[in-house]
Amino acid sequence: MIAAEWGHGRRTGWLSNLHLGARNPSTGAFVMLGKTFKGMTDDMLAWQTTELRKLAIAGNRYTVYVASNATARIRGPKTPTRSTLSAPYTSAAWVTRAEPATP
């Protein structure tokens, strides 16, 4: 996970939409692959807001960018080949701190 957006409406005050990313092997920089925001309870939103703010490295009015040691476990339906599916259909199961990613 590379960032999270501040929520709107019922989610105001919580970091909600998670930006999912991966490291570009050519440049070493992280690139955004998609977003997920479904499947989170109020307790999870409150917890992840606290935790992601601790990992913040930059931000603006709408988005908090986090250190590369923020990892989201994603769940969702599987394709017929049992591979992972596209980001619009995923939901965040939980977020945890992990060792920083290395290039």
C-alpha cells in the first residue's frame, strides 16, 4: 500500500480508500495499481487511520502517502485460473506493518 485517501460522508475523518501499489523493477519507484475501499468496518477504519498516520511520509488535503512498510492483505473472488483479480473487485481484509520492501 502506498497511500490512503481521507473519507467522505460517513467516512469523514477516517483514512478510507487504500492505494495499492508495487515497485517498478526498472526504476525502483512505487507505482499505483488500483484502489480498494470495501469491506472495512468502522473499527477497522479507525484502527487503520491511527496506524497509517504513524507511517505517513507525505500528504495533502486529500491523501496520506505512507512508507513502503505498509502492507494490505486483499481478498476477493478468484478468476477461473485461481489468480488474483483486478483491484475494483477487491476488498481490504486488514492492514499490518511489515518489513520495508527492498528493490
